Amino acid sequence: MSETLTHPEVGGDHLTDQDAALRRWTHDTPGPIKIGSDEHRKMFCRMLLDTHDPYRPAVLDWPKLEVDALRRLTSLPIWDIAVQTEGRASIRVKTYAATVTEPLLREAIEMDGDEEARHKVVLSHLVQAYGIELAPEPHYAPPKDAEWAWMFTGYSECIDSFFAFGLFRSAQRSGFFPAELVETFEPVIQEEARHILFFVNWVAWYRKTIPWWRRPWHSLRVGAIWIKLIWDRVAIARGIDADGVAHDSNFLPANREVLGDALKPREMIELCLKEDTDRMSGYDPRLLRPTLVPALARLALRFMKR
């Protein structure tokens, strides 16, 4: 991984002012920026703060859906997990933010936590608007190990967002999500791209700034997080969530023809890779991008038949 990246070129396709504010951002300091430096920290913090979209969930216009579209939406067995995931993410991020002493970094992480909480409110308003019944929510207790919980949330989002990007675009193409609903949810999906971009730069910066003798322990913690993340996702694929509660494990196989736009696994992975690149492309190229999940996806493509 390169320690510095060059300054970006200005240009690109036309976007509305609102979209451009969310999807395009360039740091105002020219020239190479060293990973792990104070300027690097300032860059990824300002990216998150400057691209914040101040929409309010309470005033989102939920479109009236046709009968078939409403049936498809309400039949998805994902809403309990989605709402609870955002609830846990918010308390984990905010708990870690409270431990940070550097003012700008703390402000940015607090913003991240606020946006996670807002995602939960958006989902709650959606299920209310369309009459989707949810299981009672658990109590979201602050984590005992704030740093572990923050990193677990960040790496988890790196996995989930990569596949969500492709599924969201595929659902749009297939008509599974009506155009009006896609427009309402688009800022939420793009916010997740900003979150993982911020997180991977924080990881690189943090590892450079901690004493050398703490780095092996940090690497062990990261490895343990990835093991748990893989274990949790295997459990969810079998229909059991991270808390041991059974869910419908046939969600993707049963809905692939409509939600997945009838895409084969290889086509879906290729779409995820394209969407991941597109959603990151508008931000300053000196910011590091998530690489592990895309690299694993490309590796998987090598073993798939065309």
C-alpha cells in the first residue's frame, strides 16, 4: 500500500447540487498527503463532516406503492435485522466517540454515530409507513470495550455495504424497488459508502500513530474481529442471527429472480464491484479505499465460470 497519493483532477459527470455535495469531495490541501499524518486525519474527518446530508427522516416522503410492490417489500425477512443492526451500530460508534480526545476526530465519529441512529429512524418510519410488523427491539447497551465495538462495526459495514451496493442497484433495475423508493433510500446507501471510507482511513491512520509495540496486539484484535464476522455471517446464512434467533435463511434464494434481477452469482459479484467503485469514485483519491472485500470478490471471480 502506497504511503502517499497524488492530488485529484477536477471533472466528471454532472450531478445535482445535493447529490454532488454527498458524493463528491476534494480536500483543500494540495499535494501528496502521508498516511498517518495529522493532515491525513484532517482529510478523512473533513470528508465525513463536509459531505453530511442534513435530511430529516420525519419529513421523508414515502411513496404510495402499488399492491405488488407493497407485497414484495413487506415480504422481505430483513427488517428486524436491519433496524437492530443500525441500533447496535449507533450505540457502539457513539460509545467510542466519547473516548476520543482529539476534537475534530471526535466530532467526525460522533457524526458517524448520529447518521447510524438516523438510519434506524429511517427504517422505523419505513416499516410504519408500509405496515411492516417488527419483533420487539432489544436494549442496546453500551459496549464494555469501546474500541473493539467500534472496529467490529466498521469492518462489519465494509462487508455488508459492498454487497448492499450491488443488491440495491439490482433491485432498482429489476423494478423490485419502485423508482420513488429508490430515490428516497439513495442517500442512506451513499452514507454507508462514506462511513466505510472514513473507517478504513481511520484504521490506517490509527495503526501508524500507535506505538510499534502495540501494533501486534492491534493486528490480533483485527484478526479476531474478522473471525467473528465470518462466523456471524455463516450463522445468518443458516437462518440464525448473531443473538441465536432463527430467521428465514431462504431470503436470497427465494427472491433472487426479482431482487437480484435474475443475475447469476458471477454477475452479481461483478455488479457489486462496479457499484463499490462508482460510489467511491467522487471522493479525493488520496483517501484510501476499502480493499479486502473487493479483493476477495475478485479472487472468487477467478474460480467462477463465465
